[in-house]
Amino acid sequence: MTRSAERQRTGMYRSRTGLILGVCKGFARYFDFSVFWMRAITVALLLFSGIWPMVIVYVVAAVLMKLEPVVPLETEEEQEFYNSYTTSRSMALRRLKRIYDNLDRRIQRMESIVTAREYDWERRFNA
């Protein structure tokens, strides 16, 4: 998978190990750019645009960007779940509850088959 396809699949996240809210490091990783130069550009914009406009843009970027996952996401399904969790935790919890309810029903069905009188263990072992 190419680097651009990987970026598009994973998305843009704030870094957990960044200096100030991880915005510059997140942008640098997303655009495959040096963190030092991204921070230098940010400081230059801060000085040349006036302090407050750039501070507001930086804080807005920090609020809008999702925090980087603790564990790297490997599949589309994991990516989808993480995105749903970060946007709506209640939706993600409902999704997990639905998954585990389905698993519980499957286990109950297997249990009822195995514990039924018609299930002939002796025949299964001798076969």
C-alpha cells in the first residue's frame, strides 16, 4: 500500500506525543513532512499573522482533529469503529452491545444443541 493510500485510509490525527496538543506532529505525519519544519512554519505564521489569529486556528485544529489511537489500527473495521467511537461514544457502545448480544444468542443456541437429549455423545466419539 502506498503512503498516500495509507494516509487516506487512516486519516489525520493529533499526536499523543506532541509538544502542544500534538497538532503540528499530526499534520507532519499526515503530510509526511518534517515535524521540525512544520513547527517552524507554525511559529512563523504565529509571528507574521499576529498572535491571536494563529492561536485561534491552532486551538480549532486541536478541537477538530481526533486524538491518535493508542493501538495502531490495522483494518477498515477497526478504523470505522474508532471513528464512530470518537464521534459518538453512545453509538459505539450500542454497536458493541449489539455485537455481544449476537454472540450471546449464538452461544445459547450452541449450548441448547449440545445439552439436548437428542445429541448423542457416544455416537460422536465412536464415529
